[in-house]
Amino acid sequence: MEVNKMAEQVLQKPEPAIDTPQGALDKAGELEKNKRKITLEHLRKLEREGFDVMLPDPSMPTPYENENQLFLDVREFIKTYVELPEDVYYDVAALFALATWRVNSFDSATYLNLLAPMNSGKSRFLDVMQLLCRRSVFAGSGITKGALIRLTDGREPTLLLDETDNWLSSWDVDNPMGAALNAGYARTLMGGSISCELDPEGNYVAKLRRTFGFKIFAGRDPLATTLASRCIIITIRKTKKTYPKVDMVRGYQLREQLFQYCQNHHGDDPDIERLTDPDTAKISDNRIGQVFEPLLIVAPKEEIKKAMLQLAEETVERVREEELDQDEANIARAIIRLSVNKDLTIKSLTDTINLNILNPKEQYNYRTVGKITSRLGFDTKHTRQGARINLKPSRLEYIKSRYGEEEPVEHVVLPTRELLPKETTNINSAACDDSEHREPVET
């Protein structure tokens, strides 16, 4: 290739004699100019000939001073073109980029969720990260499940998904796209997405496709709860600040250094660091910890690792508070809706709330509802029907002012054992054998 020949000529060119500091500067400037020309030629060739969706690895690696300096260079490049809410998130973005070049070593992948209004720079952030991340795929207006599975299966790319509020935020529990993305943050022996495909003989067969890999989601609206719980969420504000055009050549030069970083760490075993680093091991046993784990492992300095640990702890606490607030809001609104029932009990309140929750694992239990009802300021009195809620008018008015008015409804009475037909309640082992009770079949 022409580009490679040019590179060899520059790299193998005899060094001129340097007698003065100015001579050294001239030599460095000439090499940088030639290097920039080579990189620009390579980028133009990529634009001209295109590439297989995934931005390929550079044609050759470039040495870097040390890993901390590489981290700082990547961080500064991101900061030049994007405004993030806090300095720690520039650390997150730079560590994310470094970690993608060691994806083969990790059992978990970091997900970032960029929440931002229109014209706030989220697409620019993805443009910058596309240059810095390994095997990056920028899907600007969505991706189909088929494309997602075929791109990720066995290739472990970095997916940069823009405008997610248009195609990803409102799925239901059966949405296959959501299931595929949910499964992709952890590498497991048999984990992944199962799809039904045609074999060479024209028969449908179930196949396991792995969707593991680093991902960034950018949009205006929050993701579904199950996917958001796997993400480091970065909320950015609209800004009037103007930024220069992204320096593609400088970005590709950093990419070449990151390729060298990838080769330097080929064959590393993060399990060794996990076992020897108590801080990393401490947070790895929960979902948020798994999302942060790659960033902790690639952090080049102890202070950067400490900043990531602090952010991980704050994220865990924030998720707990949000879950608590969400539970409180759900139960408060249910009480408002059912407040016309003077004999409302904890049991009937819980059962009515659970009617709209399809996943049994996410349903409430009586103890949790009782505790939150008490925290909302309602007393209970034990009766034969269960713990009856004392619906004080003053307290009802308060939660209505806080959570909004709800249309009153009669609570739903769930079928109990006494309400079911007798033949369904007298179930025993003999009833399982119905051979003597079958109706004759007409032929």
C-alpha cells in the first residue's frame, strides 16, 4: 500500500546531523509533518474506499511515552471537543476508550448512557469516541436486532448508538432488542441472545449469539430501567460554547498509539489484578461494580482509580435512592387511587399494585408495602382481614399535592381459595391421573 511505503520511508530515513537546538526542532517538525501527511492519506483512503461498518485497526502501531501520558492525551482530546458536567466524567470517557482496546481480557463491559437535550454535543461526543475506541460502530439513527446480533457475535465491537429515545426507550418486557442489549454487558459461558434462523437445509434452528461488548447510548430520554441499571449515566446541559472542528488526524494518531497499547497488553489476565486489588474485588460482586471494573483495571494511577471508586459508590447510592423514590411514588399513587375504599388493607393494596407488574421478581411483598405506607405517614390497624390502613384526610391531601391527583377506582378483589370452584381446590396426587375421567373421543 502507498501509505505503508510512505510510512517506511519516514521511519527508515537516515537521521540528519543535529548541531543546534533549532536543528532538533526542525527535525521534529519535519517528522511530525510527514507523519500527519501519512495519516491524512490513510484517512482519505478509508473515506474513499469505505470500510466494513466497523472502523478498522490502524495499519501500524505507534509508540507512546507511558500509559499515564497516553491516558492524559486521550482525555485532553475529548475535553477539547466536548463539555461534560464534571471533570471525573472526562476520566470515565478516557478510561472507557482505553478499556475497549483490551475488551478480550474482560468478563464485563462498561455501558455509558449520555442524556442530553438537542444541540448539546452528544453526537459530537460519539464522533470523538468513534476515533478513540476499538472496533467502533456509529449507529446514528438506530440499529435493527439482526444487525446488532451479527455485528456483535464473536466480534465484540464498541457500539455507539445515537438518538436512542426514538427507537429504544419504550420497549416492553418481550422486546428482543432490549434483551440482546441487556445480555451484552457480561461475558458468560452460555450468555447472549438466542435467535431463530434458517439452516442450510431451510429449517429453523435456535442459535446462541453473543452480544458482549462496550456500548454508549445517547439520547434525550432515559433508557428502560433494566438497561439503565447497567449504565454509567452522564447528563449534559445545552451549551452556547463553540468548539473547533474535530482534528481527525490527531484523533487517528492517538488511535495508532492505542493500537500499540492493545498489543502491549495482549494476553493480560485481569483476574490477577482482581485478586490482588481489594478495592476492585470489593465492588465486583454487584452490577454497578461490574460496569466500573474495566475502568478500574485500566486506570494508570492510584488517584484515578480512587476517583472511579468514589464515583462507583455514589452511583450505587443514587440507584438505591431512585429505587426507593420510585417505590414510594408507586405506592403513594396506588393509595390515592384506592382511597375511596375505607377498608383498604396492606394485602389488597399490594395485590392491586402487583396486577400491573408482569415480572414476578419485580413484584412487591407485603412487608415492603407496609414499611413504605408507614413512611408515607399512614397508620395501620390489625383486623381479621389484615392490616387496615388508616386513610387520614390530611395525609391524603399531602401526598396528592406531592404525587398528583389520581382517578379514584375500586380496588380489585383477587380470587382467593374460597372463591374458586371446589374441584380446583381439592387438588391431590390422585387428581393428576385423569385417565379414568377422560371423556370418550368420537371417531
